[in-house]
Amino acid sequence: MTTTVIELIETASARLTQAGVSFGHGTINAFDEAAWLVLWKLGLPIDDLDGVAEQAVDDAEQAKVNDLVTQRIETRKPAAYLTKEAWLQGVPFYVDERTIVPRSFIAELIADGSIDHWLSDRTHRVLDLCTGNGSLAVIAAMAYPDVTVDGLDISADALAVARINVDKHDLADRITLIQSDGLAQARGPYDLILCNPPYVNAQSMRALPAEYLAEPELALASGDDGMDFTRALLATLEAHPGQYLTPEAVVVLEIGNERENFERAFPDLEVIWLETSGGSSSVCVIFPFAAHQAEAPHDV
């Protein structure tokens, strides 16, 4: 019996809801996740549901979709690991289990120009620290055509995925991928550092849904308070500012839901919190150890 695309999505959405799967890897609810899986499996445009909603789907194609939804439910893997693709700010990226699924709020701040206030025509060298699958490095290179980007990560596996994405977007001449424990192999000084580091605290790690536990723990966990990586990063920048930072450099740092722990760990650090779709407590701009402090209001 034939059915339509929208009916197939509604059925899949109901199954995902009943199974109690968790979202957050590109979608935030069962309907959107179902639409992603159905449209991808049918080879239809992910961004044009309205245009294909009433298209008929035969029994064979329905069976393939149902099998994929079953796989999503039984494995509890993020949908991106099943489709091998994730989108960030409209840009497609290859992804697999070697790296976390890209979802950084920093991407939207680059895309909407929120950090442009602190950049200038002297912004030429960018560091994407903890680059993962390379998505922020790619988005930065696309947004700022006059910069070069170093993408650093401790994981050779993650860098292998990042290489796929750098090549996919023809940016190998502007993005250099380097294996590095923190800043150890960084080729500073940089005009802009982007960093979406591990920041999940130990208590939160123990409570994560299976979908998040399917991701590399190395990219998520960061000690009891979630601040181990950030603590080491800021200590290194404080000890050797000229090695890593130009005089006007800024650091854009994402810390997820850990603002309370961040402020407890760095009570004297002056930062500006930026508004994102996730609120104003996830990403901050830091002016570390520079001779000047930007005169801008807090909680922009």
C-alpha cells in the first residue's frame, strides 16, 4: 500500500516519541528527526519538505525507511551517525563515530556577524582549537575569505574526519589540520581563537542519554567541574600570551551549560557573554591578557 512522505514522517515521529529517544544532534524534537531520516533515506531534499510532502512512497521504500527508524531506536545512535551527514548553518558536513556531531553555537555567531565587532582588516590568522570534524574551521574560512585557519585536535581520528570536510569544501589551501594536545603544536600568534572544547562536568556525564554516550568521551568530558581543558588553555595563554595571541586577539569560547562552573573557576576573568539561539550563557568572548579591554556591554 502506498503512502505519502508526510504520512511516513508522522508515523516515524510517533515511533520515535514512543521509544523515548533523545535529540540534540541537529534536531530538537521527534518530528524534525523523523523528517531528516525519512527524507534522507528517500533521497529527497532535506530542506524542502513542503515540496515533497504529498509524494507517494511505495512499499519497498517504506520498508527501507522503517528499517532506518528501527535502527535509530535500537542503537540509540545520533541520526547523523546513521546518515553520515550533519548540517551546521546550512553547510553540509561528513560525520561518523570518530568525532562528535557538530552543533556549536559559535557557528551561528560567525554566520550572523556577532563577533565581527572584535575583528578588523588585520584579522588574518584564525585558530579553531578542538576542531573535531572541522566544521568551525570550514565555516570560519567561508565567512572570512581573507583568513587562513589552523584546525587543532588531539584526536587523529577526528582529524581524519576533518580532512574529509576540508577537502569536501575545497579549502585545503586555507585550512591546515594539526594534531595537538591543546596548544602544544599551535603556530601562533593568532588574531582569533575559536574553541568549543570538552566541558561536560562529571555529574552531567553520568546522566547523559545514550545518544551522547555514543560520541567520543574525549570530546565531551573535562573533569569534575567541566573546566579542566579550559583551565589549562587559559593558564597557557596567560603564561605565554605573545606566543599565541596578537595584541588585538580575542578568544571565542563555548562552555555549554557550564556558566556557573566557569564563573566559579575564573571569578576575576572579564568576559562578554553573547546571545545565541541557546541563550546568553553558552558562549563568551575573552580578551586574555591583552594590553586593552574592549569597551562593550556585558550580556550583548
